[in-house]
Amino acid sequence: MSTQHHADVIVVGAGPAGMAAIQELLQAKKRVIWIDQGLRPGGQIWRAGPPQPWAQTLQALMANPLLQLLSGHAVIAVESQGEFRLRLQNLQQPQAPGVSVQAPQMLLALGARERFLPFPGWTLPGVSGAGGLQALIKNGWPIAGRRVLLAGSGPLLLASADTAKAAGAELLCVAEQAPRQALAGFAARLPLAKMAQALGLGWRLRGIPYRPGVWVTRALGEGKLEAVQLSNGREQWELPCDALGVGYGLLPNIELAELLGCRIAAGAISVDADQQSSLKDVFAAGECTGIGGVDKALLEGQIAALRLLGQSTEHLKRQHRQVLRFAELLHTRFALRPELLLLAEAKTLICRCEDVCLGELNGQRSWRDAKLQTRCGMGACQGRICGPITETLLGWPGGASGRGLRAPLQPAPLHCLLEK
């Protein structure tokens, strides 16, 4: 029979925003169900475990009897609204029956995923997302002695480079597509705390070439990555390498919010000053409400939990305005150059799950037509990678309205959806 859990609040997501929210909710003696696909809290940013003092805080939270932690579980369906009821799949035990969780209030801390832009060769073995490469290294992938290049845009490149260097990789360079003037403007407006972090990161990466206004145009190799073609808009050159981590920032995870019926704006969950979504008793916090970094996530998790409890957050509003200014700085200073949208060729794969190339999609009128004619978006990722790409390159509407989002949110065995 399916397992059922009841609580006062459901929190989906165990990254920094979820952790900050859980702390406030448990202090208020609320019974909480905490759901995350990962096996341990920390999210993508703290995959190897949160830093102190959060590590100690987390240990205390996990021991609280009011908390039901469902790690290694994915939300696959919304079964009812009002008194929210979600259907989950146990990712560690695929044969286990579905899990049902229910509560009158919900907090979404869904995080974000990497943004990809296709270029010839981007599916070669050895090419991965910058964050994906970092995650592989943190989980023990042997990188020592390998020639590694990081390319794309945003601070994640430097964080990934730092991880790769610490693991013994031979870092060839970090290629940042944003021009030097934009980066200078970004650095000049950094808050002091962020500036200190940047200086520390820069010191650890001293000696590693950092090249603004440079981007990858092609990955080269027979059966695996052997070299990368780079450009600065005036000339092109090749650089032999063993691994390429490339990423163009992050995209908010919004699928569950869309399925619930929350309003989406600018690709993120729309929230008010109290972090409440357009749906009553559904709050959202962190990167799913807009990309802004760990400080924004922690603060919004705290604000969302306090407002869910009916408590004041006036003492946090000034800090929140500051982190939102930093989020806007990220958005404007690392804006993508138009040349990146012209790299994909007719034979370049767009949907990696179903092997659909750009040439096949150019003749389609919409996402629905593409699914019917080519199976684009019908693979394991359910359009999470190719959906935003087609929205960017082909102008097809994104989100639930454009892609016809429905349960299950990800491939799941039929028995997980059945009541027994």
C-alpha cells in the first residue's frame, strides 16, 4: 500500500533556502515534511555538505522529532489543492509504492539548474555543464592531471575552476563570454562581503588565465573531446583539452509551481514581498524565484517561513533589498552576447534524449508540433534542457503553457501513481 504522511507544512527542496526555512518552522513547533531528491540536505551548492555553522545547525534539525525528512524522493504529481497533497517516488527503491504527503501549507525551495546553449560538439563525452563538472569532482571523479577548460558565463565558472584546481586538474583557462567592461562594472558594485570572497577566490586561482570576451564555438574530437575551438569575435583558435565544463548561468526550477498553478514571471516563480506566490498558502524562496546566489536563498527561506507563520520580517527587508540588487547585477552584467545564439548548426543536437537536431526543429511551428513530429522533449529530462533552448533559439513559448506540462513531472513507474 502507498505510504501516507501528514504535517503542518510541506517544504520541497533541501538547499540553503529550504534549510533556512526548516530552522524557523521547527523553532515554531510546526510539524514539517521535508522533501528532496538528494540523499542529504545541502542542495547543489552544498553537495559535499554545508559549511559551518550550518553543518551543526543541520545536525540539530535532523534530530528534531517534528521533522519527517524524505530524502531521495521526487515529487511526481499534485493530487489535491487547498489541503495540499503530493505524490512522491522513492528514487532509491524504484519498486516501492508511491508516497503521499499532505499539509495545509507549502514552501517551495526548488533551486535551479544549469542553462545550456548548444554548439557543434556539445554532446561529446568529456563535455559537461560547469556545475555538473564541479559535482562530478566533488563526488570523486578523478580529474587530477587532466587538462580542463571552463567556459560560459557567471561566477559559477570560477567556483568550478576552484574545485577543479583543488582536485589536481591542469586548468588551461577560464573563458568568460561577458566583455571586460561588464566585468569591471560588476566588480565595482560588489558588496564588501562579496568582494572579500572574490578576492579570496582570485588568489586561489592566481596563475590561471581568465579571458573575458571569449567563448567556445565548437568542441572537437572523434568519439570524445580532444580540443576546443574558442573565439573572441575577431579570431578563432584551438586549444587541446581533456574536459570542458561550459555553462551560461542558471535557470529556476519551476515545474512543480507550474503544476500547482502558481503564476510564473520572467521564467521564475512570481512572489510578493512576503515570498508568497499567487496561490494561497504556497510560498517560494531561493533560486526558483530568481537567480541571486546563496545569500538570497538563505534570506528568502527565512522570510518565507516567518511569513508563513504570520510573523514580522521588517528586520530583514533591508538585507533583502541588498541581495536583490546583487541579483540584478548578475543579470545585467553577465547578459549573453547574441553570437552565442548562432553557434548551433543544422546537425547540432538540441534534444539529447531523443537525438533531435536543430534542422529537424526549424521546420516545426511550435513545441507541440515538434513533440508530435520528432519526439523532442519526450525523453528522460522531459524538456528541462531542450525546452529552454528552443525558447531561446526558436522563440517557442516556454513553461507549462508552451510545453503542455502535466503529471508525472518526471518518468516514474506506473505503480507509483496508483492508489492501493
